[in-house]
Amino acid sequence: MTATHTSLRLVSATKPSTWSEEDIKRVAASDEKAGLDMVIRKYRDRLFYHALGIVKDYEEAYDVVQEVFIRAMRERRLYNDDFRIKAWLFRVTSNLCFNLVRDRKRRGAILDAMMKPESARADQIDAVFKGERREEVMASIDKMTRDHKEILLLRYYDDLSYAEIASVLDIKLGTVMSRLSRARSRLLAEMGADHVLRPGV
């Protein structure tokens, strides 16, 4: 039996909490996939609760931990003798979380700034989508670019939230807000200056 098989057997017979970084590196020396599996099993719960303590959101914490392990998979130094796996994992988790919190605050400020002057128009567009002028609105949307058409339909036809749209289109929340703002303005222009959707009408 090889040393690798012996290590894997010992690892499989013990709990992840008892594995040392040396155990992980020893296994990873001949099987990086097994080494990464050990890293994930040993640290995923601790990293999740660490992330949760910062971002205060289960889904965001889960996403952060997934991103951390993707980065770990790409980190060439991970199994080097002098590399501190635990410290690196927690540092990356913290950085991602604090970036997320900072971006969330920034997005909130952007949303407040964007939605205040546009709230009346947004409400009007929403009402028209549900009223008599629906066909007229749809005809105008058909003339728009794919990006604008897609985001307007997702928001007003499919009734998706900003976060859901971001997920569907695989774009950032800030991009959703700015793209939707431009799409609304374009729709208003497409429907004419004296249309019911124009501000002040």
C-alpha cells in the first residue's frame, strides 16, 4: 500500500476537525482533488458562520464561501509547505465579505439617488403595463435594443425584483439599476414627448 493510500485511509477514518494542515498537504501532494475536498470539509462550516457574522445574510454568506473555495482551487501556493491554509481562507472570506457590505451600502445609496426622481415614472410604467396601453408599450419595447427590451420585460412583465434580474442576467445589482434607468428613459422617448408616461403628465 502506498503512502498516499495510507494517508487517505487514515483521513477517512477520522473527523475533519482532527485533520491538520500537514495531513491535507500530504494527501494533496499526490491528489490535489482529495486535498481540496479535505480543505472544504474541514473549513466550510467555520467559514460560513464567519461570513454570516459579517454579511448577516445566509445566501450571501453561502455565495462568499463558494467563491472562497473557487479561489482556493486556483491558488497555486495552497499546498506549499510554508503556506497557512486556514489563515488564507479566513482572510479571503473576510475581504470578500467586507467588500460585499461596502458595495451593498454603495448600491443602497445609488438606488436611493436613482429611484427618488424616477419613482413616479416607474409607477406610471408599472400601471401602464397592467392597463389598456399594454399593447402600445409592448410595441415600443419591440423597437428597443436587446438589453433594454430584456430588462424591461423582466422587471415589468415577469415582475422580478432587482436581485432576481441580476441573477437571471448574471450582472451586478448596480448594473441592473443603471440599465433599467436607461431603458425607462428610452421607452419614454420611444413613446413620444406628449405620451401619458412623460413626467408631469
